[in-house]
Amino acid sequence: MYEKSKMEKFKVNDQTTWWSADETVEIEDPKLGKLKVSTGI
């Protein structure tokens, strides 16, 4: 577990603050359209 003070600040609207994805899944939803979910550490 990382200490909060050592973690980089994550901002949803700023992709430069996003961590690298370990895995990505894409699906097509009939109502929402294309959905992409990425997981990382």
C-alpha cells in the first residue's frame, strides 16, 4: 500500500495523471455504445 503523500494526484479529466493500464476490456452496449474499462495498480 502506498502512503497518500507519495501517490501522484489523479484527475479524471486529465489523462496525463492516469496510471498505465494492466488490462483493458472493450464492449459494445446497446444503450451506452462502446465502453472501455482499464484496470491498473
